[in-house]
Amino acid sequence: MKKVCAMIIPLMGILILILLVSWNINDKIYVDKEKSYYSDFKVEDEKVFIECCITLVNTFDVEKTINLSANLPDDVTIGLLKNEEITASYADGSKMEFVLPPDSSESFDVVFVGEYSGKNQKSDRGLPEINIRIVE
């Protein structure tokens, strides 16, 4: 019985190690901040359009579809936006979806759209904090 236990425990350890190596816990999608930048903003029809070029990196070994949003608390404070979080949207108001091939890096022109709060002034010209939501 002791010999069986002595063999099972190392085999289970090896099996767990193999599973951990094969299950890639480092898979993620992230913004390459060195290749991403803020472009411009404009106000039209009570909407604020914040334009950025965003480079996204997909380390998954499968294609992923994502949505993006930006956090802009300082622009709420100074009176440009009504809400801190604004979504990447098309002109018709629908959310932009970005398709990323497996193990890739892609750049996209992104427009974040939010409600205008009355002051046509941007707090800074830096890249906002970007939130990534995996759709599929």
C-alpha cells in the first residue's frame, strides 16, 4: 500500500503540472500603451467624441471579439462630460466591436462617445484609461 501511495502522489503532481502548463493562465487582451494615443475631441449635437488610436494585443490562441470603454473622471469634473465611463461607438450610437485574430496585435481608430455637459474643454490630451470587455 505504501508503494502505491508513493507512486500515486508524484504522478498526481506531474499531472497537475502538465495541466497548469497546458492551461495558459497568461492569456489576456491588453492595450499597448506605447503604440496607442489620444488624437482629438469634438462636440456635436450635445455629444462629445473623443478620438484615439488604440493598439490591442491578443495573447489568446483563438480569435476574440471585444468592446471598449474609457474612464474620464477629470473631464466630468471640469464639465465636458456628464458620465465618467463612455463607450466606443459608431455614428449611429451602436457599440463598436473589435475582432482580434489569435496571438496578434492590431491598431484601431476608436471614437468614444459621451453626453456633453456644457463646457467645451478637455482636461488633458493623454490616453484615457481603457476598459476591455470580451464579448466572445
